[in-house]
Amino acid sequence: MKLVADGWKVYATARRPDTLSELADKGCETLALDVTDEASMSAAVKHVVDVEGAVGVLVNNAGYSQSGAVESVPIDQVRRQFDTNVFGLIRMCQLVLPGMREQRWGKIVNLGSMGGRLTFPGGGLYHATKYAVEAISDALRFEVRGFGVDVVLIEPGLIVTNFGEVAAGSVEGASVQDGPYAEFNRKVARLTAGVYKGPMAKLGGGPESVAKTIAGALKSGRPKPRYPVTPSAHLLINQRRLVPDQVWDLMMRTQYPTPKP
């Protein structure tokens, strides 16, 4: 809605477009788009290209967090995490870039996370996808610059939505309720849910803070490569950058139980 207010023509997408009625009421065009389905992605991009000539701005926002100890998460859920957070993002970039190159203008905005710069126990798979988005964005930024295309990475910290509840709920489906990681996974679920409701939430922000940052990046003639969003992102990214690995591990052991036989 922020981008509509700024004068952009916005195509809002979701697997179920009927969930976007509020955005449609605010002036967005709505489209079906499932980033795990090739036909869906191709059809959505083709629709915009047929109407507009090319996609001018792509905002890769699809993503969720699969929590749980790495060994305990079934491999099909690991693949689903990467399909949504990484492979879908890559494919959407591939689909829109020919038109952007032809018109010699475009902007790709990838929604990463502060979790692409640091790792919490129990979140290794989610963090792996966000580390991948960091690397993809860095390489792509170099590769397409000569065609007039900017690549921007948004790194939100704690965003107060239902993201934490979904992440906490994902632990329950990650493994059986007993076994070597059962207590660890339960603790991760409680910590994940709690951080969105406890004192840490004061260092977070709402979805509007991300929208405002994206809008600012799109207005800029020379956007920055990275935009951390919320005080929690600035604090933790800088903390991780300055703290040695052994000290970070020690800090994590004070907050998370160590899985043991």
C-alpha cells in the first residue's frame, strides 16, 4: 500500500489471490503466484509483461522459517524451505531479467533477513536460505549492473507479525515428540514464539517499516546494496560482526539447551 501511495502500479501476488482483497481495495492489481510452481511463476510474469511490456521492479518477498534441529527435520521439509526461500527467488529473477535488460532499467528487491548475517540454534535451515539470498544478491548485483538493473537486499530484524508463531509451529512438524532433540526443539519453539511477545519486541517493528525501507530504496537513484531494518537488526548484525565465534557460541549456550544423550 505504501508503494501504491507513492504512485507505483503494484501487482500483489499470493498463492490464493482471494487473500489479497484488502490490497485490491487499495489499488493493487492481484495475481496468483506460487514460487514453488514453474507454470505459476511463468504465467504471472507473462501477464505483467503482456500488459506493461516488462517488469520494472521485482520484490521477492515469499518466505517462511522452518525451525528445528537440522538432523530432526525431514528432508522433504528441507526441500520445501529452499524451494520457497531460495529457488523461487532465483527463478523469479531469471524470468524478469530479460525484459529489464531489454529496457535497460529495473530493480530487484530481495527480502533477506538479519538471519543471513548470524545464526541462532534451531534455525540452521532457515538461516541457510537467508545466507544464500545474501550471496545471490551480491553476485547478481555485480552481474546486472551494466544493464541498468539495481539489486537491493532488505535485511529485516524482528518484524512483529505472525511470522514467529508460524516458525514456532514448524518445530512441531519437524520431528517426533521424543528423541535426542525433543527437548531442544520444544525450547526453540518457546523461545521463538516468546521473542515476538516479550521485551525483545520493543526492538522490532511492523511490516510498515519494511515497506517504508523498500519505498526509499526504489526512490533512490543509487540505492545501497543492503538495508537493515529495525533496531534489532542493526544491534544483532553489529554484535555478531564484532563477537568471535567462541564467544557467540557461549552466548547461545546461555539461552538454548545443549542437546545431549
